[in-house]
Amino acid sequence: MADCIFCKIAAGKIPSKKIYEDDELYAFHDISPQAPVHFLVIPKKHISNIMETSSEDSALLGRLLHKAQALLSERGCAEKGGRFVINCKSDGMQTVEHIHIHVLGGRVLSWPPG
């Protein structure tokens, strides 16, 4: 999608602090981190939100989640874990209309979150 900020980031048109990239996925540090470790993992394919996925997206969603787990582990959080968040639409406080996983770790995270 031409006007999507995450599509532009994944395409290299907007700078980001990249931590991973392959043909389907892109991961980068959050610009306003809420934990010592806080990054986002996105598919390069534009999907507005989790409610817009179909069964054809199942493999991509699996790779997205698995890559998020691997990247969190690489950042020293394998033993104590972290939080994987997918916000969806207005009630879920999604601010960018491109599916993404917020991955947070490196400290104890409170519940409920805000």
C-alpha cells in the first residue's frame, strides 16, 4: 500500500533501526520503547490487521510469530520471556494499519497494560 508507513519502512523508503530482514519479514526497533527490549516484526505483505487475514496467510503468520520469538531469544530474553502484542483496530489501540507484533522484554511487564 503506497501510503502505509510500515510498507515504506520495509521498502527502505523511511529509515528505521533494522534488526532483521528477509523476503517476507522485517523487524526494527520501536521508536518509543516501553521496555529495555522493544521491537516490531511486520510482514512485507500489506495486511491491515489480524481481522483481515485469511487461511492463506497462516504460514506467513506462523513465520512472523516464530521470528519474533527467535529475535527476542537472541536479545537475551529466552529464559525469562517477554510479551508479544498484536493490537487490532480502534478498540485494540492499533495506530498503524499494517499488522505488526510488538515484542517486549528485559524487565517484568505489568498487567493489565494501561
